[in-house]
Amino acid sequence: MAMKILVACEFSGVVRDAFRERGHDAVSCDILPSERGEPHLLGDVRDFLNNGWDMMIAFPPCTHLRVSGARWFEEKREEQEDAIRFVELLMAAPIDRIAIENPVGVISSRVRQPDQIIQPWQFGHGETKATCLWLKNLPPLYPTHRVEGREARIHWMSGPNRSRERSRTYSGVAQAMAEQWSGKLHVQRSLV
């Protein structure tokens, strides 16, 4: 059965398109235009949370949340508090199935521990990038294609598009989400 899916804070369209390929009515939403076109809601996701979604997969900005930015935490407390409130709002959205994705960071200590930590090398990409998933009514992902040759390419990435490239979801992870979360689902503990 096709689901109505909101892919929040996604400009790349990678996750949205993985679900659409499986027949779902998936829509991405971001304050940036979509790299892959429509269907995309351009704007603040908070304006669209009450639109009758069956599932939401959210990628809240990690700038003020990730542990790799810890040395700046003291000088950006207000921004971090706003980011935490945004994550809590997403977790409490009136949507039956929710996945929140973010790197290792303060969500784990300020909100709750993640349900799962995944790596790109578990899904066909020879790279390391620990990624946390907070799940509501969704099962943890199981690895689909473990690979060798693991490197921290994303960690060492530089240049003007660094943050944009670092936030892009790996296609193998997107495919696993769409494949494993499209069928019969097992109840997972609540996000809040």
C-alpha cells in the first residue's frame, strides 16, 4: 500500500526518490530548492507537519548539534537550544512513523539515545560516517552490503560546498530505508 511520506530537510531528493521508486507518494521539503526537482515543498517544514503524512524521515541541520563542532558549543548556546527544540518538534510531530537522522552529537545527551547508529560501509559505500537514527514505529535498518576499503572521506572534505556535500544521504542508505520501511513494519519505541 502506498504511503504519503514527508522527507524533511532534504534538498538532494535522494531519499524521496528512493521511496517514489517503490510507488509511494514521497515529497521532500527544505528551505533550499531540490536538486532533483519535484515533488518538493520549498519552505519551513514546520508549516507542513500537519498534512496527514503516514511517515516522516527528517534530516535536521546538524551545524549546532554534531559533536565535531563541540569546540564552538560555548559560543553558540542559543543556536544549539533552537536546534534541540527543532529536533524535539520533529520527534513530536503528529505522524505515525518517524525517523530522525543526525550525526553523533548532543541529541543523544540532551533528548535521548539513538535507536541505531549506522555506517555507509554497511550499505555499499566504502566510507565511515557514524550516523544516528531515532525511530518511532520503524525497525532498525539491517545492513544490505558490507564493503571493505573504509575511509573517512566525508570527515576530511573541504571547500565551499563542504556542508552541503556532507549532508547528502548515501544512495545505499536511502535504498535501504525505502526497501525496509516500505513493507510490514514492527513497532519501535516512541521518540519522546
